[in-house]
Amino acid sequence: GHDLPPRKECAATWRKRLFAVLPQFETTLLVGSYAQAWHLRSRLRDSMTETVRAWREYAPRYIPLPHPSWRNSGWLKKNPWFAEELLPYLRKRVRRVLRD
């Protein structure tokens, strides 16, 4: 059960136009391995878990996150640092970006 990758023509069709009309991005949430691979490229780690664990190296510009799924409950139990360290930072960062 993995998600299918985005279709190749999607980014070419809408990405530049969308980013041109949106306000300046201070933080981009990289949800799932496809988004992480697209944005981080050579800075990507060997696994999604390692990439998310290295979130401080990418923040505040990028915050890598696991794809939300009910199947992640096991992952969350194995990686308590996510709820203890990354989520508090994410909440604070989102509040700041929305406030500014």
C-alpha cells in the first residue's frame, strides 16, 4: 500500500503558475516521500524516516513529514521524537507564518 507517484505532467502544468501568484513561501511542508524527493533532491536521506528525522537540517524552509495515514500509528510509536520534537516546532512555525 503505497500512493502512486504524481503524474509527470502535473508539476510542469501548474507548479510555476501557482507559485507565481501565491505570496512568498516561508515554509513548505513536504508531505510524503515524493514531495521530499522533489524538493530536497540530493539532500534526501536513504529513507523517509531518516529524512523526517533530519528535519532540523531543512527547517525552516522545508519541513519533511510522513504521509498521513491510519497505518502510521506503528511508525509514530517507533519514532516518539516526531511528536516530542518535530510537531511542537511545526505548530509554532505554522502559528508564526499565519500570524505574519
